[in-house]
Amino acid sequence: MNIKTLLLAVFASVFLAACSDGADDEMNHDAPESDEMRTLDVELFTPDHLMSGETVEMTAHVTSNDEDVTEADHVMFEIQDENEETLEEITAEHSENGEYTVEYTFDETGTYTVISHVDAFSLHTMPSSEVIVE
């Protein structure tokens, strides 16, 4: 047997062994099931209109796989002005039933954007809402 034939046989053996390892794992029906895929949904509650100087409560209701999330990694409300400049970032704490609430006073008239940044289960979402202050 010459050296080329021997190298070809070794290469073919390694190649076939590598291919068969992956196929065996995929067909193993006795392996434990992988973790369930998680969702992260946030319903943001802010007022549509309000008067300047009024303190309002804003709430992010956080759910995952249709269940309330009571221990999110981080929930923060970002308040932006009409020029998309961040005026304030407020960390929210869990109040009840997956709801994270903050209070904020809009001192000046204008249109603001409220963005809730939510991190949980290695996921991030950031729904926003527009608030008009008269």
C-alpha cells in the first residue's frame, strides 16, 4: 500500500467519524428537552395628554410566555424631548403582578417620548409612547 492510499483512507475515516457524531446526537430521542423558548412582552401605559407640572404614573407591564415577570433584570424609563434628547432615565421597581411603575413630572409643554427599556431572560425590548404636555 502506498502512502497516498494510506492518507486517503485515514482522511476518509476521520471525515466519516465526524459526520456520524452529529447525526447520532440529532437522533437521540432520550436526550433531555432543551429549555423552552422565552418571549418578552411589555405593555407600556402612559397618559396621552396632560397639563404641565402634573405628576403622572407610568407603568410597564412585563410578561414572558403569558406569565407576569416579577424579577426582571432591569426596567428603566427614558424620557426624551421633541429633539430626541434624553432628559431623564428612571429605574423602575416591581410593584405588583409584573408591573413596574415610576412617577414623573413634566414641567414644560411639548411632545415627549417615553421609552421603557426592559431586560429579562437575556432579552431586551424597548416599547415607546408619545406624551403631549399642554
